[in-house]
Amino acid sequence: MGIFKIEGGHQLKGKIQPQGAKNEALQILCAVLLTPEKVTIHNIPDIVDVNKLMDLLRNLGVIIEHIEQGTYTFQAENIDLKYLESEAFKEDGRGLRGSIMIVGPLLARFGKGYIPKPGGDKIGRRRLDTHFEGFIKLGAKFRYNREDYFYGVESKKLKGAYMLLDEASVTGTANIVMAAVLAEGKSTIYNAACEPYLQQLCNMLNRMGAKISGIGSNMLIIDGVDNLKGTSHTMLPDMIEIGSWIGLAAMTKSELTITNVSWDDLGQIPVVFRKLGITVERKGDDIYIPAHTDGYEIQNYIDGSILTISDAPWPGFTPDLLSIILVVATQARGSVLIHQKMFESRLFFVDKLIDMGAKIILCDPHRAVVIGHDFKSQLKATTMTSPDIRAGVSLLIAALSAKGTSTIHNIEQIDRGYENIDTRLQAIGAKINRS
């Protein structure tokens, strides 16, 4: 397994452009299975999770051509359905959480979709009920092999239905939408996820000939069509990476410009960082972060009580950035309560920050109180292991701000979600080396 050696305590300076959005890519790539025609996708991030999904698509028979950096064409004309029942597929599908989203398109177009229990980050329970309950509502028959942890849905012809989702699951909504676009009749999905990446998927499907209305709301209405055609699609920049770079700039007192961020799709992200006292300036479609040489101060509520930052479905604050917020708060003036509502194991990385000298009280698996140092006590370098993508980057940011040289093991977790992170950070002055 690879490691990063990070020499902390250096100010960074320059411009950094965010990669294409990982969470959008996993949805969009699965959608190519809905048509036999060619689909061109731009701004695809070169990261482990996306590359694994592309390998899975190739094994299914999708013809993938590399046009230029970040741009590929996909043609799912001849799909090998036998691969779905092979031992190779069971192994390939387990290694990637996003593989669950091939089920909806395969079910809609070919009448069957299978998937082994998928892997991904170890951040707590991430159930799949919403996906399969939606497919069942559309008329699919569900089966589950407990011995192999293998899920399957089959249907000769899906039929539109009304459904109220038990949670506003992003991947669940995406999967059900991709199944419903080829179903017979009208489907209504209430309590649907409505984040920008889901909007991107719906808009792409409409360009392919789908009939989806209510995009951007929590009620999607889909009139099924007989078939879809090819299209071209450009993915949004990754909002999680954008938030990561805001946090990095603040923690290292660096002057950074984050370019081409698609401001209108960032939602609460700039607002929440400003609540921590961080200056986030809009310059065209760029974010400018000045060097916070005097630090930054956490706002209290208007009645003087301690600020709470928690996650919620869009347009609430994304859970993927709470780890970054927690790290940034360790050097703020003031205190904040971090409430991670959605995943019960995501805060367990804070013991590493405590080892580095951070003042954090882990109240329970979901809540932590952070008492900021105001840069009066610098974090100390240490050796640590990345438990998941977001915690890994949070520890990397902590290491870049710390005194001394830190070592991070299991950096493959970071590579799952961040493209060439070491070389991109080196370009703005970070002392980081991979071995």
C-alpha cells in the first residue's frame, strides 16, 4: 500500500482547478447502458472509483474510447448479460459502491439487473432498500441470495408507479429514475433527491429522449418512453473537492484561487465556511481565498449559543464535507458542534487529530465538539492511516498545516476520490511525496 510523506507548516499559493465530480460520474457512466447509441462524456475524473466502474462497463461489453484527457465515448450496443452471473462479476462489483447504479439501467433495458453487495467506504450502514423498493414498485421481482450476498431484480416490462421514497437517497433516486425512463406509463417519485448531480443526470436523460419534469424539486414525474438515443454531456466540477481546497487554504493560511467552480451549484458550501470565519470571495466563476494571517473566528448563533454544523439532504450541507469542516475548526477561534447525522462511523478518525494536538470531544458516534486553537498551538506531525476518502483528505489537510513531517498510510482510499492529488498540490507549493 502507498504512503504520503507530508512536510507541514508551509504556505501555499496559486490556482487549482477542481476535477470533474466523482458522485456525478458514477451516475452518468451507468446511464450509458440505457441506449445502444454512442454517448460522449466530458470532464471525467481520473480516479480509482471511476476507473473501476469503467472497467466494469467494459466487462459488460460497453465499447469505451478515450478521446482526450477527461473525454470518452461509450457505446452499449452489445451487452454481455452472461457476465452478470459470473464469478468475475461478483468480484468486480463488490469493490465499488457505485456499481449498484448499473441495476436500474440494466433492468429497464434488458429486464434483469444483478449486483453483489457493493463495497466502498467503511463509514457506517448504507442500506440498499430504497433502490430495490423502487424497482419493486415499478413491477420488478426481487431476489436475494444470502450465501453469496447477491441481489437481483427481473421484469418483462416495468410499469410506471407512484412512490414515496423512505429517504431522499441520491443513488437510490438516480437508480429508480434510470429504470423509470423506459417503463410503460407515468412514474411519480416523491421525496426524491434533488442535488445538482441528480439534476445533471435528469437533464442528460431528457437530451437522450426521456420525459422527466420537476427537475431540481423533490418530486420527479417521468413519462416512460420506448427507447433513448445518444448524447453529449459535460460533468460539473466536484463540489467536495472545492470544499476541500477552501479548508486547505484556511488551515495553511494560504492565498488560493479555485477556478471554474460552477458557483450556482455549490449551495450551502460557501455559507458554511463563512460561518467558520473564512473569507470566501466570488470572482466570476472562481473562488478566491485570501491568506488568513490573523486566523478565522467561528460565528455563534444570534442568541450567543454555540454554532452547530450538521449534514442534511440537498439543499442542506453535504455530509462529505463535515470531515473537512471538523479539521478546519481545530484552528479557529471559538468552538463548534459537528453533528454527522447520516453515517455513524464517519467521525472515528478524530482520534488521529487528537493525537496531533487538536481539542476535540467525541460525544458519541454522531457528534463531536471542536475547541479551536486559534493557531496558538500548531498541530503536531504524526503517522496515521486513511480510513476512507473524506477522512483521508481531512488528515492530509491537517498534516499540511502541522509542524513536522507526517506519514499517511492507505492512500489508495484518497486516490479513490481525488485525481493526482499529490502532483496538483505540489504545483501550489505543498511538500508532499508519494512512495
